[in-house]
Amino acid sequence: MSTTAAGPAASDATDRGRAVLVELDDVVKHFPLPRRHPFAPREKVHSVDGVSLTVHAGEVVGLVGESGSGKSTLARLVLRLIRPTAGRVVVDGDDVTQLDDARRRTLRRTAQLVFQDPHAAMDPRMTIGESLRVVLEQHRVGTGAEREERIRAALDEVGLDEGYLDRFPGACSGGQLQRVVIARALLLGPKLLVCDEPTSALDASVQAKVLNLLDELRRERDLTMILISHDLRVVRCVSDRVAVMYLGQVVEVADREDLFERSVHPYTIALLAAALHESEDVDVVAAGEPPSPIHPPAGCRFSTRCPLATERCVAEPPPLTDVGPGHQVRCHRWPEVRELLSDEVMSA
Amino acid sequence: MSLLDDPRSHALDSTADAITTGARSRGWTRLATWPWSLRVGVALLGTVLLVLLLTPWLAPYDPAAQDLTNRLTAPGGEHVLGTDHLGRDVLSRLMHGGRFSVSVAALTLAISAVAGTLLGIVCARVRGAFDELVMRVADVLLAFPEMVVAMMLVAILGAGQGTLIVALVIAGWTPFARLARGLAIEINARDFVEAAECLGFSRRFIVLRHLLPNALGPLMAHASLRFGHKLITVGALSYLGLGVQPPDSDWGSMLAEGQPYMTRSPGLVVFPGLAIFVTALAVTLISQGIDVRRRRQG
Amino acid sequence: MSDELRVRGLTVAFRDDRPVLEDVSLDVPQGEVLALVGESGSGKSMTAMSVMRLLPDGARLSAEEIAFGDDDILGADERRMNAIRGGRISMLFQQPKRMLDPTATVGSQVAEPLRKYLGMNRRQAHARAVELLADVGIPEPERRVRAYAHQLSGGIAQRVMIAIALAAQPELLIADEPTTALDVTVEAQILQLIQAKKRQLGMSVLFISHDLGVVSSIADRIAVMYAGRIVEEGTVQQILSAPQHPYTQALIKCSLLEPQQDGRFYVIPGDVTTARTMTTGCRFMPRCPVTHALGIEGHCVGDEPALTGCGGEGHRSRCWATIERLVDA
């Protein structure tokens, strides 16, 4: 594992003295499935199962996980696009768990979302200028002339000239469009930006550009960010803290350095190995597929794929345990994990 | 597989294609880019509509004027398409009748399309019991051929132009409701709708500015396909005596009236039939042309 | 029979627009993995489609040669191509769930090439399909064989696609970004599977990707594409340790995602769209840091360089700097 120099996010906002902007308290989200027949029991998808997370103002929290981990659902819970089945969601001091429409609209000005696929996130039938204008129109911000100014400034901020105003999304490249999506998200001046895989759909050279842009904007506007990605390299460079999710639960959360240098959950280690292409034989670290979120395992959810799983792991769900300052892990065997996996996985 | 996508575009890099194959022009004005089906369709329909529009000035005779000395004449001479069993000029009756046929078909299509679409969108938005109810009613209606439903309704409401329209609308809204609902559900699931919700747009706005424009393509294509069908249905109902009443004509009633004299004057049946065929064909060609063009542009 | 894919001088254009692919030549010897690396718009997918003769309407293809072993693909008629596709050359796509027929069971889709190319009857094909599913590592294959595409996860779906692609034991597999839409751990498994199958069947692989990291673990040789041309080619070692072309160098820097001195990530200046409007000169020139550093703008603007050897065996780069260095040396 390489020792990385402090990345662009070596922000001074990691001091926990700053206010808490987002608090998730044991949040649960189950999606009911249609019954197979009227007398069948009602089954649910356990998308998010008891996640607690705190995000301080100015922080960048990386949320890592694969499909089915619940990370995207979590993002939408924070933004209150969906309602939690249980638990509390507090954003900027307001308990947004139960919100009426009017207050939800105000929330829109505090927290915004950047999507994975920029082409899907823009209405293909509206020009970029129109897409930006309607945001201000719908929130009745400023006069007509003022709105034009603001959208021009917004495009300028992300490095696009006003020629883009008349273009349709189909005529723009992924990188350009993603910058528009970011500009659009920032139009209402939010404090929190949730980025759901913002660079996954982009080419390598463009990824760097967009990440640089996000970092720059974060600094200029003192944004708080929740950065969701399955790519650990992205998260490594940009986050202050990282939380790893698996099948609806947080399995490890730590400050950036701790997670990358001293992680103790087998799944985190598997992700690191796979993402950094350091392991020849991934079966050693994470065999097979994740179990179904409709019937999650009774014990540790990673036990079905974990090379270190014991009977206890299969039977008893591990709690989130403190491992160090700001470092928690959900694993029965965490003290031995690094040692046991070192032969197969850790390269100098 | 989406109702909206062309699956081929996923095998290739669509971004690259957009840049590569040139900017997607939305301009309709470049006639050279129109596929042949579109050109022929527009030309045909344009001609038909023009003639029908100018009928009051173009029709050579009064369509109701009888001339019992000149019955069942062959086409040619004074009466370009001949006369029917009452000596009335076929061409004039065709033209005036066409106005009725085409306008009723277009009107019922428009009303059922709009009503059906709105209902479909509401169903998609609201879901739950209302959605179930509407869809089940639609299922029941769809079990019967449109004609049978229309016949039943006309029998209840009585014959005549007004009831004909009502009957056809009631019989014809279901496919639009279904299609609109399917499209709405699909579009609602798309990221940009979620983005709109996330950005705090009102529901009304989302439906009007995001949903409808994006659903319009397939809906219009479906509507134009239905037009031919409507035209024929109107004709059929008139043929059965359930539509226009004498002495007014429409293409279907002309078919009915001309039938006993088919062997002596085949034109009485051929010309109205041809009129229906050509008009329906024109609209279908246009719909096909639009679809071809849409697919070509990605 | 030497089962080698040979492409020479492939050029593809749409209507009257600029060519999308220009003078692309490549070889995939039997049993080797050639990776075609490039970003959106580089033409890599188009190259694969050209080999399979599956270009969209309106595309015009011209080439000196496209041949696989004794088969002349360039001149083949549609009937011969149908026999080649799936029989001798097979293809894997991105987004496997989308590429499977949503209305047919997994089993029937795996059986299709068996019945078509190996002439099996329904029962034989079904039995073999179950075997093939097990072979690609799908648990409970007898049950899965009756599943439909939407019931599968991305990883399983891609395994099914691999089973279908390899059912008739093709000699060449063209994999177009097969792991791009998959999770990281699943991606690693799929790459392993492809490698294992390659060894087992002795087939060649043309692997298309935008991800240098993925490619490094599976490829023998790499060809880097930019704006419809191959700009550098060589063994994995040569390309990754000693890249010669400025674009390759920049791409590697970007892929590493390692912050630089100023804390920011390295970004290739400019945009790939600048290449669209150029008619002469090196297409990468507007974004190239080397051309100014070496003062060779004159060359780069005027003529497009040819692929030239740059040191290692089989290592070639399309760059005036390379040619200059040879001249100096």
C-alpha cells in the first residue's frame, strides 16, 4: 500500500470543533416488495439497516461500497428524497425525518445532489441554459436579468463559457455535462453537496478535471461534501474521513489515513486489494457474490464471503466497535485481521 | 429495454457518436434529410387535406343534388368519377364526405389522445387504488374490439355525428392511457426527474416541462398510427348506418350505399375505399418517417 | 491454421464528417491478449465493431485488410459473417443485463450458439448449457438456467454472457469494456475468469477499455488510441514503464489519480474535441506538453507522424519526438 502524500483535501476542517451539519441516527430504510401471492409474507429489501453517521461542516466524508451496499439510498435519505423507515435524519440543525412539502423545499437550498451519469441527469429536451434557468425560476430567485447573470456566473465557475447555454446535453461530452450538473447543483447556494459517483461514468483524464473542480469549489464555498464512490482511489485523495458500507451497514469508518493504512475489516481490505490491483487472486479476499438484501445473513453480513469467517461470525452479528480515535469497525476478529491477511494481500 | 431507447446505441459509445456524427440537428427544415416515407406521406396527406379544405370551392356539384336521369354513369365526362344510384356526383360526395370522415377521425383521435394521456399520467403519478381501478377498466374495454364498443354506445346513445364522436372517444382512450402511463413511469425513474425533485421543482412543473415533452415522441407516433384505424372505424360505423345520416355522405356510408350496385358501377365502392386507403396510408407513412428520422438522429 | 487477427489501414467515416477511425492497423496473434485503450471518442469500440462488421447505418468502412486466419472479413458476405460471429469470433459487451434477451431464459440463450454452431439438439444443448454455466463459476447452475436476465446481478449476468460468448469455442474474443459497469470485486473475478478461459481454450482476446489499470492485469500488448488513430503500441511492460507518446504518458498520470505538488490531480489540458476539426498534423498537438518543450511545433502542425519504432521490440509511437530522437541518434 503506497504512502500517499496529503491530497488536495488536506483541509483544516477536520477539527471536530466545527458544527455538525448532518447527523444520521440509526437510520433504516426497507423497501417493500410486491407480494408473490395474497397470502405470502411481505418481503422487504433491507437497503439501509441501522446506519449512524455524523458529518461536520466543511468536512468531506467518503462513502464507499459496491452495488447493494445502500450507499445511494443513504444519500437520498440525507437529501430526504425518500423517507426513512426508522431512525432520525438531521440536516443543518433541522430534524428532517418527517418533513412537509414546504420545509422540504427549503431543504433543497441547503443540500444538493450530483449524479453519476451526467447525460441521464439532464433533460435531453432542454438546453443547458433552460435547465439552469428553471432552477432559479422555480425558487423565485431574482429578476430575469439577475438570473441570467447568475447562470452565466455559475457556468464560469465550473470553467464553461456562455456558449454552452444554448447547447443541448446531447452535444456535450460527459466531462462538460458533469460540470454543468455541478453548476446546477450549486445555483441555490447549498451548504452540503452529496456526490453520488460523480466521476464513475467519465474517462480517466476527465475524472481528474472534475475532481479538481469539486475540490476547488469546496474550498471556495466552504462546502461540506459526502462523496460516494466505489473507486477507492477517488475517495483516497479527496476525503477527510471514509465510511465503508456493505449490505446496508457501515462496516468500517475512520479518518482517511487510518482507513488506507490501518484498516481492519476484511471487506475493506478486499476492496483496497481489488481497487488498487494489488492482489493476483481476489478469491482469497472476497469470493463469490454478496448475499441478497432481501434475506441478509443473520450474523455478520460479510461472513458468506469472508476468508476468516468463523462459526461465531455466521451466528452473531458483530457490533460497531471502537478501534482507535475516530476509527470504528464491525468485525468480531478485527485484532487479528491484518496479520492473517497480510501474506496474501499486503504488498509492501 | 426501454420504450424510449434504441438498444443499438448502447453498444457504441453514445457520447462519442454525438460528437462524431455531428451535432444532432433538431431542424426539420432540411427537406433533403427527410426519409422517403416522410416525403411521400406528407405529399399525399397534404394533397388530401388541401382538397378537403377547399371543397366548398372545388366541388363541382352539390353533393345532395339528385339527377334521376343520370343515374350510375361511368366515370368521365361531366361527372369525373361518375354518379351514384340517385344521380349524385360521386366526386362531390367524396369530397364533402371526406371532410366529415377526416374531421371526425381527427377529432376523436385528438380527444381520446389527450384524455387518455392525462389519465395515464395521473395514474403513473398517483399509483395505488386509483391506478388499479383505471387500468382494470381499461383492460375490460380493451377486451372488446373498438368497433364493438362504439356500436354498443351508439346503440345506447342513438346515431348521429355527436354520439359517434363520444362513442369513439370512450372506445379509444385506453391505448393512450396505457402508453402514457408506461412512459410516465419510465421517465419518472430517470435521473433528471429525480434531479428536478431534488432541486425542488413543483410537481406540476415536472409533469408539464419534463414528462410530457419527453413522452411526446412515442405518443405522437402512436397517435398517427391510430389515425388510420380511426378513419376506418368511422367509415365502418357509417357503413353500418350508425354514423352520418342521409343525405350527408361520408366515405363509409358511400361504401354502404354503393354496395348493391357494385357490379354495375364498381367506382361507387372503389373510390371511397381508395380515399380511405390513401389517407390512412399517408398518415402511417408520416408516422413511420418520423420514427425513422428519430432513430437516425439517435 | 494460424488464427491471427490482422487489420490493416482501417478507416471508418460517417456521411461527410471527419473519419472516426483513420488508418488503424493491429495484429492479435493466436493466444494473445491485445488491449485497445482509449477514452470516449477514441474509436476503440468502433474498431471492434468494424472487425465484427457491425457498424451502424451510415458508416462507411474501408481497409486494406481485415482478416482472421484464412477468413477474409473485409470481403465476406453477410452469410459468411453470420457464421464467423459467434462461431469463430465472439463478443462481450458492457452492461451485460442490457445485452441479454429479457424475454428468454438464460439457458436458452446459452444453448443458442450450441445449436447454431455446434449442431446440438435441444436436449444436448440444455445439458451442455448447464455445464457451461458451472464452468464460468455460477452457483446452482441447474436453477439459474431457468432464470431471466432481470433476475441476475451484474456479475452473474456478465458470467452468463461469457458462457454464451464462449459456448461455441471461438478463436477470438472481443471484449468491449466488459467490466466497466461492474463493482470492483466482481470486476477482479471476471478478469480472472476471462484469463482462465483464454488459457483453457487457447483463444486470443481483443480487450477494449478506458482503464489502464484493468488492462495491465490482463493484457500482453497494449495499443493506445486517440482521435481515431493508434498513437502507441507495445508490450504491457513497454507501455506502462516506458511510455513514449505524450498522450500515453498523460493518460497514465491521470489514471494513477495521485495528487501533484500543488495538491491537484494532473489534468491533460484542452479537450479531445479539438482533434475533430483538424485536417493536418498530429491530432494531439493542441494538448501536447512535449511539442513546445522540444521546439518541434513546426513538424507537429504540418504533418501527421507515422507509427515509428521507438526502442523496444515491437514498441512503436506516433510522435515526431520519437522520430526526431532517432534522427539525432
